[in-house]
Amino acid sequence: MTNHQSIVDNNDVESIHDPTIFRIKGLFSLKLSQLKYFTFTIIGIALLWPWNCFLSASAYYAERFVNSPSLIKVYSSTMMSVSTITSTLYNFYLSQQQKNVNYNFRVQMGFYITIFVFLFMAVSCVSYLLIDMNDIAFFSILMTMVLLSAMATCLAQNGTMAIVNVMGGIYANAVMVGQAVAGVLPSCALIISILLLGDRTALENHRLEKNYGVFVYYITASLVCIVSLLLLYWITYHKNEVGYQRLNHLMEEEQENSESTIADEPDTVDPVHTQKEFVSFWVLWSKLSSIVMTIFFTFGITLIFPVFASVVESVHPDSSYKLLHKNIYIPFIYLIWNLGDLLGRVLCGYPRLHMLIKTPQNQLIYALSRLIFIPLFLTCNIHPGKSDPWIKSDVWYIMLQFLFGISNGQLCTSAFMIVGDYCDTDDEKEAAGGFTTVFLSTGLAVGSVFSYLLVLVVS
């Protein structure tokens, strides 16, 4: 077959299976695959936003519980413990509930619960009934909301990963990129708020701003979930299409400039994902052990990053540059790490850059090798004002955090993108969604414990 005939045939397949669903003549056109990628990017943002909300609101709750110092001390650790333990247990439960499960429904139900939780939390910031409530009673309600939010995220994440495992690795990349974006935004917002508001001392006005600032943040979390639901409905609306060729196949064909034609009927994906047969953990472990251990060690080791980010200060604290002042330098480091994480995830979506690690054994070795960052971070300014660092350089520390972020983004994205390649059936791919999230949440839980031990070493 000639090259011309091959190109024509491929174009016909692409137009049938990846239709243009929206067009502004001469200005803009939107293909179904592009809408799907955008949808799962927004879903990725929505999956991580709840965690960021509760974490970023810690300063507000420090003021909210000003009359109960003991609650201030335990807020962050209690929130993380409730969230990680709930996620680990509920993810395991969901991973065992497979047969005849509608994964689209799980995503929808997860976001419905999240919307309810954050509308309630938004009201709690401005309602005097809740603001004046007894501190212990409100703290109990707050931890209940954290628990519900964690369960909701598990539902949405379990369903999402099951769907993208079937649809193709490029959509797993979209979810990973969305989660990284959700990590970048709070850091940017915090730095901007510090630069704009400065160090105001009027307590009542400061608290009022905090109240409505957190109110808007919580409302935003609900809006992101609503947008995700609308986009998910939109792509499901096109279920009457004949089907579409998976986007990652199209990308590979473009990269290789294949001269072959498609002899068989192209793959199609049912937009309503329902698993038909139960797949045991042992079957999935036999095929995905190296991948899920990569996920476990990647997220477990990554949790050393906040330990150093929260204590390391600039080696030039008296500098005239605002960036080097403690109140901006620390959130700036969080931003640097998250930008590295985002870059690592985005680059995995471009085959020609060869950033995607396709061999599970190489992934696992890479994940374990990241332990080298611990002694490297110890060379930085971990005891500001008490002792000189081994390497007295802000550039060195910033570069370490950036590279640590890139390695996290590259590893977790590579692992999730190749899961479907090592499964034989759609049932296995869907069951693998729950299987991988179990190791993700377990890695976070173990990493949080490890981080406490590291704090003792650093302090």
C-alpha cells in the first residue's frame, strides 16, 4: 500500500473515531479526544483540591481555635492522619467491590459528596452559628468533614483511574497533570496574598479577610467539582458515536510515521464503564507488582519534601530581597517543588522527549534511588541561626527541590500511564484503578510516619 493510501485511511479512521464536536469557523475547533484530555485534567485538579483546601486553611484554624491551643497543635497531624488512614482503608474496600460496578457513577458520587462538604465548610467560615460554636464540637465536625472528603476523593479517584486505564495512558497523564496544577495554585495564591496584604496587625480585619478568603477557596473547590461533572456528562453524551481511536495510538502513529494501515476494526471504548468480572489482587500483583511498588515508594519518599521545605530558610535572611524573607521563602520553595512536579508530569505526555519510563523495573530502581535526596537536603540550611550549612547556597537548595519535584512527577506519571499496557482485559484495567490507588494511599500513610521520624533527625 502506498504512503498516500495509508495517510488517507488513517485520516478516515481519525475523523470517524475522533470527531470534531465543537467549531467556531475559522477560529477554533474541538475534537472529542481533546475534550476528554481537558476533562480529565480538570478532574485531576478536583481530586487534589480538597486536600489542599484543608492543608492551606491551617492558618485560619489556628485563629479559629485561638482559645484552645491544644487543638491548634494537633490540627495538621490529626487532619493528615484522618485523611490518610481513611483513604487507605476505603481504597482497599473499593478495590474489592468490582463486579458490575459503574465507575462513572463512582466519579459522580465522589464529586457530589465533595460539593456538599465544601459548601458546608464555606458556610462555616461566615456563619456565626458555627464560628461561635464550642471549639471541641467544631473540631469534631471539622474532622468529620475531612473524613467525608477523603472518602469522596477515594470514590472519584477509584472511578477515574479505572476509566483512564481503559481509555489509554495519555488520559492518565491528563489526571496527573491536573493534580500537579492543583498543587501549584495554592502556593501561588499564598505568595500573592502575602505580597498584597503584607503583615497587617489589625486582628479583627485580618481575621475577617481570612474568613472570606477561606470561604472563597472552599467555594472554588465546589465549583471545580461541578465543572468536572458537567465535562464528564458532556463526553458521555457522545456515547452514540461509533467509537474513537485511542489518542495515545494516534500519537504513536504520528511519531513513527507508520506506513501500515489498520486492518481490523479500531478499538472502541464504552463511555459508561461497568466492570463485569472480579479480578483478584493476586492476578493484578503478578502483572503490576513493580509498578505499584514504584507508586508506593515514590509517594512515600516524596513526603520528606515538606519536612525540609518547612524548616530550611534562606542563607541570606537579612537580604533586602523580599523573596528571601522567611514568610515568602518557604511558600516559594513549595512553589518550586510543585512546578518541578508539574513539569515532570507534562513532559511525560510528549513521546519524542522520552521522559516516559516504560520499563517497570527501571521505574522501581529510580524510585528507590530518590533516597539520595535525604543526605543532599541535610547539606542545606536545616538549622537556621544555629549552625552553618555544609553548602551555603540558596541556589543549591532551590535546585534540589526542583529536581526532587521533577523526579516525583516523572515517576508517578510514568507508573500510572503504563498500567493499562500490562493488563490483558478491560476488567483487569478497571480493577487496576483501585489496586494502584491502594498503594498510593498506603505510600502516603507510610511516608507521613517516616516524615515524623525524619523530623526528629532534623530537629
